[in-house]
Amino acid sequence: MKIYLIITFYFTVFCLHVHAQNYFERTYAFGTVNEGRAVIQTNDLGFAILGSTTPGWGGQTNFYLIKTDSLGEAEFHYSYGGNGIEQGYAIEQMPDSGFIIAGYSNSFGVNNNYDGLVIRVDKSGNQLWSKIIGTSEWDFIYDMKPTFDGNFVLVGSSYGSGNGISSGYIVKMDPSGNIIWEKFLNLNEYIDLKRIVSNPDGSFIACGSLSYTNLYPVDGLVAFFNANGDSTKTFRVNYSYQEVINSLGFFSNGDLALVGMSYDSTNDDKNEFAVRMDTNGNAI
């Protein structure tokens, strides 16, 4: 039996002249199992969606890119990757209306090791180049953001820092895919960095989780980096249960908005979790 995982996105547009509310609901499927993880509005007021898809004839997942118009009608959709596993996590639009997409893959590494994978496509979805980033061990990319100097910063985790466990992994690359620098965050614990933001001064803030083992219990993690990718300070987020920080943003005064999951293992309860934190690590 084929299982179809339907990707559904809801967008709302308000028409000020007639005070009516217009919306659309669309589903998109390329193969048998499809999953969307990132969406952006494009410069033509359409949308670009990135995730993964399993080909209709079976096999492993590939990157899956969908471009729609402003009403969600698909203009094109393509899959990208090799014969192994690809998972797409982040997408940004380029000045020429093309896209740069990022995630991880085990199609091109030695012994099927996972590496970060970055692919550049034109505005019609045609692949222009692909770059593998990472070490000789397992590396994962979960987020990517443009920097204020016209480059990109990518974040995830890596087992290639030499300490035998997963470290935070942060990479800066130019629009052609050339690596400017790559750095590791080592705290002698297992680290997963899930999201990153780029500050106007060139510094970065990332969030995720850290743990003494590769299993639960875990705590949330907020990490600050300078413009060269060096760690300047980190904060552990621990409020009695097991917390993971999955995304972050800012309040107008510069405080951090952190959201994620809090897990009570005694009751097997998982709840949404949010905290407002100042840049000194104090919970508001």
C-alpha cells in the first residue's frame, strides 16, 4: 500500500478594499512520501517550499523544491540528490530570482557518511551547482540564513571535530558555494544546533539542544558567535523537564524569543515550550 503524506500550507490574504478574507489550501506530492520543512515568499509574491520526497517508484528521499504562484498553484517542482538519502531543511531566494537550498545527504560521502548538501538552482528550478560541506565523519545542516555582507551562514551538527561526539557546526559560504570558514562548538556534550540568526554586526545566535549522552535527557541551548564563527557565550535552558529549543526570534528590545519542546519523561508528556530571555541568559 502506498502511503501519501500530504503537504498542506495555509496562507491568508486580506483585501482592504472589500474587507473580505481570501485563503487557499493546496496539497503537493511528487512521490510516495512528501514532507515540507521550509517556506518563503518569493519576490513575485509566490511561494517556494523545500522538503523531501520519496520517488514514486520507491527508493530513498531527495530534496524536494516546489515553486508556486501567489494563489498556491504549482509552477514547477523538482527533486534533487543522489542514490542515498537527502533531507532538505532551508531555502533562500537569490537576487536573480533563483534559489539556494540546503540540508544533508549520504549519497556522496565515503562509506555513506552524511554531509551537508547545498544546491543552487535558477528561477526555473534547473540545478546550477551542488556542494558537499563537512568532515570525514557525519555532518548535518538544519538551517541557513543570508548574512549582511552578502554571504550565507549554515548551522547544524558534526561528529568530525575530533572529540568523538556531536559538536555544533557553523559554516559561512559565499553565493558560489565556496566555504569562507567553518567552526565547531565543543562543550564536551552532544550538541545539535537547529536554527541560526544573523545580526547586523556580523555576529550570530543559534539554538538547539545539548546532552551528556546521545539520548534523553537533554537541555535547550542558546549559543552566541562572533563574526568569525567563534563561540562567545552559551546558555543552557533547563526548567525541571527536558527542553529542546527549535527556533528563535527577537522582541523589539532585543530579548530572545525561544520556542521548542518540553518533555516530562515521568508522564511521557511532550508540550510546546516558550521562553523570553535577555542576551545575558536571564529568563524574563
